[in-house]
Amino acid sequence: MGRLKRSLRPVPGKRQAESEWLYGRHAVLEALRAGRRRVDQLLLAAGNKPHPLLREAAALAKDRARRLPRAQVDALLPGVNHQGIALQVSPYPYVDLGDWRIAARARSLPRLFLLLDHLQDAQNVGTLLRAAEAVGCAGVILPNRRAAAITPAASNASAGAVEHLAVARVANLGQAAAFLVKQSVWVYALTGKPEATAIYDVALRGDIALIIGNEGKGVSALLRKRSDGLLSLPMWGQVASLNAATAGAIALYEVRRQQGL
């Protein structure tokens, strides 16, 4: 990993509120690869076993990499599996929906968007964001109240995938859905309501936005009403439903499969 500075010095002029600590090999490395956040310092726990991801992280951080006793890293990030690596960075760079360039990546597939209706579990959000990045979502929209934000826990749960996504936080998801409709995007809600149609029986072509609901209440009545259609996942076993992250990931892949036909 090369020679690393051993002292942990505060970053001059940076208040704590202006930075946060990412942790875990993948979350840290993807943040460095994406280059969207200001990087203050990278901490590597002394005694880490050699690993290609750690070497790459140290190379990307350059002179901002420091080696510390593991106990100090543990004290900085108590109760989390930091894997011996932590990165002090600026807060997550949300995009503004009003200025959002609604465009997919340089691919031939249609655009695909993900709206999360007040999900509150960081693990669920992170898992969905990882799936969203994997299928090449053009953007993700979150409400800015009563919902999990893009925290270090969510970044870690997404294995750093969120660092490559365009994520907007909005005051009103209904207005955000209407905005997408004006962009010629078909908006569908994933729900277990009896009036929903099995996702495999709906032709999901063109630009699509998929709404995933809260872990307990599901997609709100208002968003269901404003959607172009309601989609469900058939259940052939004994359980009545899947959790939000699992259901959302399956639905994203089915939408992308149909878009790619």
C-alpha cells in the first residue's frame, strides 16, 4: 500500500457537519472511484491483511491515506463492520430534480427510474440502490422526510453502488411522479393489492418508473392513484409477500428484461 502517514490530524476548516465517515471496502472504494465527493482522509487499520481493494483505495486517496491502530478505527466507528477501512468525505451529493438531466447512460436500453415511497430501513434502501445501479437506472427519487436517506449505512448496504447513482430527494413524490409523466415516462407502482396485475402480464416497454412502497404500508393510496398501472409479483408458496428490497430487485430486473426485448 506504500508508506502511509500514521497520525490522524483533523482537516483544517472542516466542521464535523460538513463531512461523514464511509466504511467497508466496497463503499469506500466506490466513493473514491466515483470521485463525486470531497475526500478528506482515508484511514486504514494497522494489521489489515493485504487486499487488492485496500491497495486501490490507498492509491486513489494518495497523500490523504493514514494508517491507525485498529482500536482507534473501532472507536471512530463503533458497532459497525468497517473491515479496517474508513473514508472521511463530504455528504452524499444529491441531485436537484428540477435540474435533473433525465437521460439514461450511454446505452441502447430505455430509461428506468426508481421511486422509493418512504422506505425507512437503510439495509432495504441500500439493497434496492445496488439493484438499481446494476440494472442501469437513470435515477432514483426519495422523499426528504420520514424516509431513510443516503447515509453511510445505506452506502455500505449498497456495496458502494449508490456512489454511481443520480439520487434526488423531493418534498412530494406525487409531484415527482407527475414530473416523470411529463417526460414521457410510464409510472407503475409495485403492490400486493388485489387489483394489481402480475408484472409478467404487463407489457413494460419504453421509459419506465417503478415505485416501491414502505416496508409496512406499501405504496401510498395517492401514488397508486397517480400511477399508470399497478404491478404485483405472483406468489406460489405459502408466504404472502416478499420484503421491499427483494420484491423491488425482482421487479427492476423484470422491467429491464422487457425493456431490452
